[in-house]
Amino acid sequence: MQIVRTPGSARAISRTLKRPVGFVPTMGALHAGHLALVARAREENASVVASIFVNPLQFGPGEDFEKYPRAFARDVELLEAHGVDLLYAPGVERMYPADFASAVSVGPLGDRFEGARRPGHFAGVATIVAKLLHAIEPSSLYLGQKDVQQTAVLRAMVRDLDMATNIVVAPTVREPSGLALSSRNVYLSSAQRQAAPSLYRALQAVADAVERGESCTERALAVGRPLLEAPLAWDYLALVDPVTFVQSETIERPAVVIGVAFAGATRLLDNVPVPTPAGIDPILTPARPRAHPAGPRGSR
Ligand code: AMP
């Protein structure tokens, strides 16, 4: 695995890789959720590029940018073991020099739910992903369903700005308890960790109510709201359109149940998609059959 630190060297080496190229952007502190994205990219492409960059632009004042977990040496080993060809790990100064001034504007979708709680977050995400895409020029961008509003923002950006990348969204990887894996789970106390799986149970209960035919948003949400266990507390629980993230009084399918619970200062984020009555999932990209078994790592 080659490691590069600048956009110029990332682009130069990425252009030498056998195509198609799958790209997995991360903030490091890798867990099995990230590695599932790498494995999916490995299956579906001749080459795989990953990036590690803790992006200051997507953290608000008072958020955890400084204390965000960092484990670079271990991450390098994991990516190497999972068959990544190229790791792009730029430094903050190179990405955002003092006179850095341009940004991607993401529109009203970026102001709802996560965007309302974290002003500027999605513009920060879109801006860094645009920079990474320009450096790597991948065939496909691999994203986790876990950050479902982020997937909607990036789908809109790629469509609106005519970016030449395909987006693949892969399922959320969970602990056996149902808790979605997250680099921030290390912040949880033992009481918070014990209660944490109740977030997923609550979201599932709402999705089940809709699947059973509930058509009133408030009644569906009322099924899930009481299921969150102390010491967790709701930030929000909502049932929204998977493209616009607008919530209506009456449920239209497909939809996605989104929720964030406070665990002290930590926010636990999760979602459960509600498929169309015909069973089409609104978020996930169906797995592509092994199209590139002859790639350089095809025998893995
Ligand atoms: P992050 O390092 O948190 O920026 O995440 C990098 C990528 O991994 C994003 O596309 C996330 O949605 C994805 N991801 C994070 N947690 C999970 C998970 N538990 N399951 C699947 N994908 C995940």
C-alpha cells in the first residue's frame, strides 16, 4: 500500500491504478464499519483507495475535533491487511492553507436535522469530499448508511455538480446488541453503553409500525419514543423522506426513521430505512456481482 500526503501525489498515483477505482473516505480510528466499506470496494473494483483525514471544517466550535480518536499506525495496518492499494492521508495545513476560501454550498437539505444541530457541518463534509474526489478521481465513492443524511447531501452534490463518480451506500455495521459501530463509541460510560442499543430498538419499532400500515407520522413516532432507555435522552426522532429529509404529517413510503440520542455530551446517531411496499430499500445500493475477479487482488 502506498501512502501519499498531497493532492498532487494522490492524483498522480491514483491515475496509475487499474480501473475501476473504489474510494473509501474516513476520519480514521477504523472499526469494522469502515472495513466493511473497504471490503465492498475491494469486491467491486480493480483498485481501492482509502483516505484518512479528520476534517476540521465539519466540526463546530466546542465539538470534539481535538479529542477525536486518532490511531494512524493501527489504521495503516488494517487498510493494508484489507487490500487497499493507496492511502491518501493529507495534513490539515496542506488541505486548508491560511488563504483557503472556497466551499461547497449544500442548500436546505444541509440545514435540516443534523445540519440544524451542527451549523456548517454538511458544507464542511461536502467541501472535503469534493476535494478528495478531485484528488482521487474514483469510479465509485463508498459511503456508510450509518450517516444517512450525509449520503443524501453527497448524492445531491455529485448530481448537481456533474461529478463523474458513482455512489455506493453500504449497510450499517452493528454490534450484536444492535448498537451501530462508531469511532465515538469509545466516549461512552458503561451505563451509557448499556442503554445505547435501545436507540436502534426505538428506530426499528417506528419502522415496524410503518411497515404494519401506520400512516400517521406522529403515531408511528409515539411507538418508538418511550423505548429509549436512561441515561440516554432524545435529541430528535423523525420519519423523513430519504431524499429531502422533510417530515410530513402523513407517511409516504419510502421513508427513513432517523434518530439521535444524547449520551451525556456524546450524540449517538442511527437510522432505519422503511422500504417501499414492493420491498425496495431507499438508501442501500444493491451489491454488484463480482465484476473484476481478474484485478491485481482478485484472488483474495
Ligand atoms: P467516518 O470515519 O466516521 O467519517 O466514517 C467514514 C465512513 O464510514 C462514512 O461513509 C460512514 O458513514 C461510514 N461508517 C461509519 N460507521 C459505520 C458503520 N457502523 N457501518 C457502516 N459504515 C459506517
